[in-house]
Amino acid sequence: MSLAEDLPAVHAVSAGVYALTVRGGAACVPREQLYHDALRLAADTAAVYAYAPDGDGEQVLGVFTDTLLVKEEVLSWPGEEVLVDVGGAGRFADPETALFDVQWRLSLLGHRVVTVSGPASPAVPHTAEEIATRMRSVLGMMSTNLGPQWRGALLSAAQIFALTNPLHAACVDTTVLDLQRSPGGDDVGDVLAPAAGLTGAYAIDRQLKDLEETQGVREYVQRVRRVPDRALADLIAAALPTLLDIHDAAQREQFDRIASLVGLDALMREPLHVLVVAPTVGAGAEKADHLAQALGDSVLLRRVDPDTDTMTQGDVSLPGLAAEHTDWADVIALIGVVLADAPGTAFTRTPLLADLSVVDILGWMMNTARTDRRGDALEDLCKRADRLLVSDAVQRDILLGALAGAGRVNDVVYDHDPSLSSLVDVDADGRALEDFCRHPVQAADASSMSAEEASAAVPKPNDLALAVHYLREGGIKTVTAKAAGRVRRLAAAKEGN
């Protein structure tokens, strides 16, 4: 059965587009508008339309709404448990927060969520129980979706704010708890607080009790995510007032003080960390220089010289090899080099781009001694790189053959992008390189077993050896034809299944 048949929250709208509605209710817009927007979404680069009264087509981490439009190909990725929550049958989130969770998880997967105009009217909590449930759900969502570093700072700040804000709103005098500020009051053992002042405490207590049961959900989300938190920093910052119900200047000032206390303000201001491995001379060096100039102060860029293993950040030399800086990086760019030139990068989950546009791939492969094992180096790169860039269409066809041999032309990648340009593309002017460093994202199959399974099914001899054989036999046209044929066969096999 399909999700549309199984879950109350999921409704088919048009070919390839579904609506998600809280508690399985009716969409917030008439059927005609829903169908029109679904057709528009199908042709859009966005994966989700979120209805909001002031929706203006801007990208968001998520909004509280009662209706989403979602493309079918991404519907299953957030996880079935959160779709059950949207329908109102889940245990860990109220439906409105669950629908926000769907948007956040898809943002972590590299998909664009944009707002569109519509009279969405999600439920607003009013009673103490409803407010505590909403805050518990929001804190649980943060715990699930944030990576380790951001989870430590942002979740701590959110918990402190969730505890103190209701107490402040209820005019509870908490100074009696501070023995330094209230000397002589050590014998006071009670603090009177109305129930409304304790909603944050109840929410935190219930969220902490959920941790063990939601650990599996967190592990799934963190395993399949493709975008680092720092690349979503602006979207997360814009969503915080909505998530934490910050609606006046006093609350904003209170949260800012907490953010400063736990170091969240500095974390959210820090730009993306870009690690570049490139030679110091030649075309690769020139492209690395151009990249550094184009990115400017919008990122923190460290550069590795693979010949000397020296690391620099601007004019400052840093200790350590590339492997010692991979945990620091949000994105890794290899320009004119392979994995062996940057030890340690092959074993990370950091988004990695390999720019081979400055390399004559055919000459590099064929004009070498057999002991150089360049075929193995290219195969390893094809298995690991989240994206490859080349200088022209001929080189792209050659690399498509190598990628197919490495199992990278698989159902997950093909479903995400039938053109395969997100996997390998032509980049003569460096724009794709710059864009990846600003918006890093892992390949669609980075957390899938499909690549491994496809690789195991590839007949031997090694496909790179076959590519060289075809070059000698019939030149570039033969290699291109073979690569294109394989892609067509994989696509046909998928359709047949």
C-alpha cells in the first residue's frame, strides 16, 4: 500500500504531489487552488510548499501551518513516524509541530521548503497543558534534528528559556532561590508559582522522559541528513521566534542573554568552514585562488598544500595535516587532486566536492605507468565524492561511466535527479564550485545502501579498465556510447521494477 492509503495525514492531489494535513483534516485552501499549486510545485525546484497567511515564496526551515504540499519523491524521507504524528496518532509531537518537523527534516536533506499564500490556521495552544505539550514537542524536535554541536548550545538555550519565560510571565519571584542575592532568606523553603508558570518545567521534564524512546528517531535523522547545521544557520535563526513563541522585545532580550551565556550567539554568527585541498601552482592553484576571492569573508577558508601537507587560513599557518581538520570543516573541496592527496577526507561524512575541470582526465589515466594505480584513485574518488565537476561534456560522459562502475548511478540518485547533474556536471567558470561551498549538500545516496548494492552487482573486469579499453578500441565516442547505454539500462530496469 502507498502512504496515501495508509496514513490519514497524506492525501493525493495530482500526479507526483501529495498534501499533508494535521489530524487528516481538509486542506486550508479550496480544492481548485490546491490542484493549481500542486501543478506549480511539480515544475518548481522547491520540494515543499507551506501555506501561510503571509507566504511570499521565501525559503524557510519551516512554519506552523495545517497544510503542506510535498513532492512524492521526497515524501518517505522524513520518516513514517513523523507522518503518523501529523495525523494525530503519534506519542511524541502534537500535529502542528510534527508538520513543522517534516519541513525541517526535508531541509536537512537538501530540499527547499518555501511559503505560499493561504489561510492556514494551525491550532494555537491556550491551556497550560496545551502550552506544555507544544513546548515539549518543540524541544523534542530540536533534540532530534540538531547535530551534536548545535544541539548542545541551542537545545540548552531553548530549555533555559522554556523554563524561565513562563516564570517571568507569571510574575514569580525567583530571587529567593539565589542565596547570594537574598542573604538571610536561607530558611525560606517554598516558592509560590501558579500552574502557568510551571509549563516550561513540565515540558522539559516530559521531553527528557521521551529521550530514550526517541533515540532511534534521532539516529535515523542524523544518519540520513545531507546538510550541516551551519549551512542552515540563517533559516534556523529566522525560525526560533516562532518555535519558542518569542513575540515581544523583552522576550527577545531575555533569549539573547541566554544565547550569550551558552555561546549560542557566537556559534550562529560563525560562517561556514570550507577546507580546500589544491596544488600551489598551475590551473588548480588558480581556481583555488579564484574561489577564495569569490567567497571572501562569507566563509572561513583553510587551504591545504598536498605536496607539503601545510595548512593555512589566510596568511596564518596552522599545525596539523588535512585529516586533523576534517572535523572542523562543513565542506571539503578537492581541486585537481584525489583522495590520496588529502588523507582522512575519505572517511568523513562532510559534503565533499571533487573539481576535475583542471585535469585532462584521459591523459592523466592513459599516460602513466601501470604501477601508479590512477584507475584505483579515480574509482575511490567516484565512490566518495558527493559531486564531481568537469570541464566539458566529453569528460562528463567519461566520468558517468566511471560513476556507474562505482555503483553511483543508482535508484536513489536517479530518483533525486534523473539528469544526474547533481552528481557530475560541467563547470568551466567555477560557479558550481562556489555554489557548493556556499550550500554544501551530500549526495542523495550518501546514506543509502543502494550504491553498495549496485557496486556489488557490477560485472568485472573493473569499469575503469574497460573505459581505457574502449578508448583504445574506438576513442571517446565508444566510451560515451557505453556510458550512456549503461545509464539507459539502469533506468529501464528501474521502470521495469
